[in-house]
Amino acid sequence: MALKTLGTNATSSLSALVFGSNVTPADIATLTANIKDDINVAHPIWPGALLGMAGKGTLYIPNRGVLTVQAGDYIAVDATTGWPILVSAYSIASGPWTHS
């Protein structure tokens, strides 16, 4: 089995925020309102998917588990499916990512 490549079809297909001390409760609420349950056929919003402030938080991946979010990490959500994507601050700084 070989590794595959992964990217998006367009640079605007993900909504994201940079996690850190400047994140407001409104930012967290907006992003959380877009994270959805991929297994439930109705794909409801996953309540409380992102919790935390002041540079450290918790991202609950629907039906999968929990990730710790650090300052500078990007949390993105696929606009079509509501699936959350966590990219580390280090990866954003040194990887082939396009972001605003």
C-alpha cells in the first residue's frame, strides 16, 4: 500500500480559524455550528465540538475521539459535509498550505 496525496478542489472550500488567545466565543460558536455528525443520516450539528479559549482547546471529532488544539493551529470545516480538520501550527508554517 502506498501513501496518497490529499488536497481540496478549491482554496475556498474550507472555513477555518486560527486558534489562539484572540479567538472569541463567537468565533468558536460559528465554527462549532458548522461541524456535523457524518454517521447520522440527518447529519445534525455536533454540539460542543470545539471547546476552549486562551490558546488551548479541545476538538471533539464526531464519532471518532478528541484532539487537543494548541495556539496557532488551524481548525477548518468542510463546507459540504461539516467535517472538522485540524492542521498544526508547525504544519501551516512549513507545509504547502494556502490560507488567509
